[in-house]
Amino acid sequence: MTSDVISERASVLLKTLVESHIRDGQPVGSRTLVEQAGLPVSAATIRNVMSDLEDRGYLISPHTSAGRIPTAMGYRLFVDTLLQVQPLEQQAVTALRSELNPDKSATELVQSASSLLSSITAQAGLVTVPRQEAGQLRQVEFLPLSGDRVLVILVINEREVQNRIIHTQRAFTEEQLREAANMVNQRFAGRPLQQVQEEIVHEMQQARSQIDGYMQAALDLASQALDQETSADECLVAGESRLLGNATADEMFKLRELFDAFEQKKDLLHLLERCSQADGIQVFIGEEAGYDVFGDYSVITAPYSDGAQTLGVLGVIGPTRMAYERVIPIVDLTARMLSSALGK
């Protein structure tokens, strides 16, 4: 949409109404607009303009209230043409710079990003974990524990270390596990995790009768380790409870549905996958997200990278009446600072 869709007077009144609704969460009446808009017009003129905006789909009158609230279409016009982005508070910039430290592992950085987005915006923060194909296997070690348990130490990319315990069908000596790790490292180190896993599965399926027990055991150990790697959460959501503090009584039912969506993550991941294929900030308002559960909420996202390729998406989910002028630059800066840290 362009700014000439509605008149300058209507633009001022819509902007004032949206900002008032974001701030107070209540329908806005003509008397409030007379006081806040600063236009030399009567309340009757304002009511006429509001009626026209309602007829055109930008506003709606909830229940029997004399006031109006923005529709998703009204918010879209506001975000696209009327929004004045605010400079970030120094405190937020300092927190981002401190927590998104290049010395941290990729996992720590991603977890920090989702928590920071939530705490700074007072909404729910979300980050998709770096795509597996973006990670490379550097080294694996297998260490014996009691019984049929084996400690797996995975070194991914340059410095990310992940530890996990797997259960095996037979007991292994320390020497056997060392030899198995050496075989895996010699054959697969430096290659993308997704490619490594696919080749291991292929070999185990196609050449089971042709490989010896030593190689079979090594492949089985590596397969179990990488299976746990790929089964990790694809999306981290932080600060869901913050949405409760901003919700009105009417919003609580929709909020429970949103929490269910956070738990399932299916629709959320589909939406974020779409965002990862776009450049820069993406703003989905209400039904624009394509899923009913997001009808009363907005999603603001930005992709992040390591300087060479896109690794994932981060963003914020909150009510449609969120403070866009503040949240949008926070999401943008967080994505840029996370990309910088991962690139280093």
C-alpha cells in the first residue's frame, strides 16, 4: 500500500488511533482522537472519517462500543506507511552486544538470542536452530560408561561441542570405541552433518552383508549419535509467559490456542521456513501468517547467517497491538549481531 490510499487527515487519525490502541488496549473513540490527534476539526468530522475508514476495512467497532480498533488491514497500512521507527535504547544495545559474544558456541548464541528478544521486547522470542546442513562434523569421540551406555562427544564446525549419551546393544571396550571413532573421523570429518548421516544410513542398509563387525559397530555408533543431533528442537521459543502480562480478558482464549501452537510447532516452523527464504525483516499481521491460530497476533522475523549462508530465522510473536516502532529495529539488530557473532 502507498500513503495516498487515504487522505492526509485520515492518515493522521488512523496513526493516532493505532498508537492509542497499542498503548491502552482499548477501543478508541472520537473524543480521544480529538484530544490526541491535534487536528483543528470537530468531533463530528472525526466520526465521519472514522466511519469511512471502517467502511474501507481499516477499522472495526467491537461489540457495542462507541470506539474502534484497527483491523489487520489497518495495522498493515500503519506499519507500511505511517510507522516511525524509534532508535534503540542504549541498554538494549549493550545487552545484545554482551550476550551475543563470538566466543560462545552456536548453540549458546541461539539460546541467548531467543531469551534476549523476549526480555527486551516483553513478547515471546523465537529462533530456529542452525540448519543441520550448515554444520560440519569436525570430530567425534566415544567414551565407555557403565553398562551399555556410551558418551558421545561431537565437535561441530570450529568450536561447538555437544555431549550426549547413547545406549548400545553390546558392551564396548575403550580401545574398541577409540578405533570406531578413528574410523568415523577418517571417513567423515569435515563433511556436512546431513551428508554424513545419509551416507551412514545408506551404507548400513546396502552393505550390511559386506562390511565387517568392526565397521558395522562404528557406523551404528555414529548413526545413533547423529540421530540425536537431528532430533533436537528445530525452534526455540522463550518468554511465552510474557504474553500473559499483556493480554486482555478477551485475548486469553486465543492465547491458549497460541500456546498450543508453540507446543506443536508445526505451523510455526512452516511460517519460519517461508521467512528464511526472504531477505530482511518480515512482518506478518494476524491472518497474513496463513494460520488461524495467529489471527490476533503478529510475527516479526529476520534471517540470520554466518556471513556465507542463511542458517535460520529469529523473531518475535506478540499481539497485533505490539509496539512495532520498537520491536522491528530490535529484531533487525539482533539478527545482524547474531550473524556477526556466528561469522566470527
